[in-house]
Amino acid sequence: MTNAAQILRSKPAATVFTIEPTASVFEAVRLMADKNIGALLVVERGKVVGIVSERDYARKIVLMDRSSKDTLLRDIMSSPVMVVPPDRSAEECMALMTEHRLRHLPVMDGERLLGLVSIGDLVKATIADQQFIIEQLEHYIAGRRD
């Protein structure tokens, strides 16, 4: 079974974009749009203090009729952030994300941020694992027939 570290290594660009909690929501949304990503980690003095996503923007700015230019990230970010160690399996990550209704999960080795896995990354890894098992079973079955 694939783990979080293996998923991070398989991603084409393991860059995790971060932003300060004192930035405006508008700045965060602009950065997410520029980088074509759905979430940013909020970092203060090198420490992950929150996460902000498109969902946070929609629910905490748009639906509450707030100004994205006048609202700071610290006012809408999700905190504390649920994180996983690099050896956590894709299956365990998916269970956590499903249970807590998360779409992004930071991977931390102690205090060191290794990367961010998304629900899409986990689905891709799960499909690859299942395809590998199917191929192994097909080879096993074909070998028995000969």
C-alpha cells in the first residue's frame, strides 16, 4: 500500500505554497488562482498555523457577504491543521479526510513540512494500487492455466 511520502514523490512538483495569516483573503485567492491550486498553508514564523481553501472563501467570505480585500486570513483559516506523518498509508489518509471532510492534508516529519496531499492524489494512488493488484492476479491466474 502506498504511503504519504510515496505520493509526494510521485507528484510532478512538490512545491507547497504558503501565505502569512496577516495577508488578505483576496491575496490568498489570487495566489490560488495564479498557481491553479485549491488550498494554501498558512505559515507564521516557519510554523503551520492554518490552512485556507476555496471552500473557506466560499463559505466564510462570499456567503457571509464579507470583503475579501478587508478580511485577513487569520479570520477565516481553518485551524488547527490536521497533519499526517510520511509513513501514513493512502488508505488511512483517505479515511481521515473522509471522516473530517478535508480535501488537503499536510505531510509533516516532526516540525518539517514535506508536502501536501489532496484527495485527488489519494484517489490516483488508490487506483494505481488496485491496478497493480489486478495485474498480479491476472498473471497468477494465467500462470495456473498453462
